Amino acid sequence: MLNKTIVKLAIPLAVGALALTGCGSDSGGDGDAVKIAFQGPLSGDNVALGENMQNGVKLAIDQANAKGDLDFTLEYVPGDDQGLPDKATATAQKIIDDESVLAVVGPAFSGPTNTASPLYAESGLVTVSPSATNPNLTDEANGFTSFLRAVPNDNQQGAGMATYYAKKVQAKKVYLIDDKTDYGVGLATVAEKNLKDAGIEVVKKSVPQKTPDYSATAKDVVNSKVDALIYAGYYQDAAPFAKKLAEAGYKGAAISGDGTNDMKFVELAGDASENWFLTCPCTDATVEAGTKKFAEDYQKAFGRAPGTYSAESYDAANMIIEEIRKAGGDVDRETLRDTLKKASYKGLTKTFSFEANGEFKGTDVYLYQVKGGKIGYQGNINELVG
């Protein structure tokens, strides 16, 4: 972790050094450009989740520039941390070094957010994450003063999983697995507490990412005679685990969170993904009436439907753009950060506003299920369980 002195000295060294890709890059990088960055996995095992969010940000910037009513040109800056904590600080520093960057959408994952947030706090550069859900990220003791969370945290997602199992599935015994990441451990911890509070027996196990063979764990699940399973991790590992569960003959319910809620899970797991439940503090932009025009625009721009957190990233970018627009583009990082903390913005997916610690004011979590090789939107968990 770089200390305060190093961060401040580093900023002037690489102004404009980041390569511009995607939308907004046709302005020629002139001095009037205002840049918005995205930090997340743009390569590596979970790249699909990062691309979903990146495209939402790009679309917001493209549309804002196309309106022609701004006194400045917006440019997009990509920051690829591969979804890994040990890549996050270098990625963040590169973004920070570009003085034209006024805000960041992301980081996407909880682990990279945890390691990069001290740098962003030191530089005064605001980060608005559409997807980092570990509850501890907004602990005031961390000093993450530039971090804003644009979705409900895993206190809501883990509780939603437990409530659905208790009231709809009526599970008596649940096998709970985390992948040892900040995200997985945080989600599993919340789910375990809520399951036990509901009187459900819990068998808990930690299985690290990139485990070569999930056969032993799958057999453990079957031999434990549980009637339901929670996997707290990402699709890259949930998929091979699902295959081994099917091979082992597991017949109970299975649910995973937003880290698995992507069509890549279905593609990688094949038939083994059938009937899995998936949760997310995000709506399906192709189904909800308020996001259908966005979904059409997204499809036209990128040749595919929006995915997990695409619409939320679009909203986060537009919230940032709106506050920069109000200032006529003449705003510094710290002022923009402070303005966003107090803002209330009505986006397509929800109204965005924040607690003093950067926590999102809202609790809605949504349920999906894999049916016929597609991820089907079921609705708000709280409404589904009555």
C-alpha cells in the first residue's frame, strides 16, 4: 500500500497516460475533456461481469456526449484489475495519476475495493461501486472516505437467501460454502447467521477459488444429507462445482449470489446449472419496464443484451455525469466526492442516495432461476416470500 506522500507525488507524473478505448475517445484527448474511469475485471476468469459493467458506463458516456448539451467532452478510462486484490492497487494508482479523471465507477469486486480504497481516499477521487457488496467496506474505521456503494450490501443478499430457504423451500439443513474471497466469506457469514436465526441447521465449509477438483466437496454435500445448498463465490468456480454436484447425484436446492449470476455460469456448467437459484441486488434490465429502452440501446451498441449490473453501472455513471454537468465541468475531485455523497439521483433501476458512511439507502434483493438454459427473473425476494 502506498503512503500519502507517494500518492501525491505520483499524480503529476502520468497525466493523460492512460490509453483511451471505447466510447468518447474520438475527442482527441483535448484539455477540456472530463474523464470517468471504470475499475473491474476486464480480463481474467470473471471478465464477463466486468464487461457487463464497463459497457453500461460506456453507453452512459456515449449518450451524454451525443446530446450535445455539455460544456465539456466526456471520455472513458478503463482500469483492469482482473477482479484480483493484488492487481487492484496498481490499477487504482494508474487511474489516480490521470488528473483528468474526476470519478470512478467501481471497483467491481469487494476484494479489490478493500485494497484500492485507501489510495482513492488519499487522492480524494470518488468511487461509486455498482457491485462490491461486502458489508465491511463501509465500516468507518476503514477510512474509505471516497467509497460509495450503489447497491444493497450482502447483509440484504445473505438474508434474502436464508429467508427464501426458510419460507419457500422450507429447508431444515443447508450446506454453506464460501470461496475464501472477501466477497464469498462476507456473503456466507451473513447467510449463516440468518439461517441459524431461522432455526435451520448449517454445515459450513471454505473451498478456495480455482480448486482443481470439486469432487470431494460434492460428495461431502451429498453425504451430509442436506436439502439445500448455498455457494458464495463467482461463476468461474460455481460452474465446475455444479457439474461435480450433478455427477455426485445431488438433488436438493442450490442457490448462489450475484458473483455467479451471469450467463457464463450457464455456459460453463451446462445442464448442471438447471434449476439453480441466483440472487442479486440488481434487476433484469430486459424485463423491468423502466429499463427496456436502456436494454434496447445496449443491445444496439454492443450486440448483446445487458447483463448483471449493466443497468446499475449505467445509472452510476449518469449520476456522476449529472453532478459534473451541474458544475459545468468545472469541479475538482474532492468537491465532486462531497457532492455525490449528499446527492439523490433517480436512475432507471432505483433512486440513489447514501448514508454518511457511503452505504446505499435501500434493501431490495432479487431472485433468478436457471430454466431451460436461461437465467429467468423471478422478482423481489421479499415479495416472493410474502
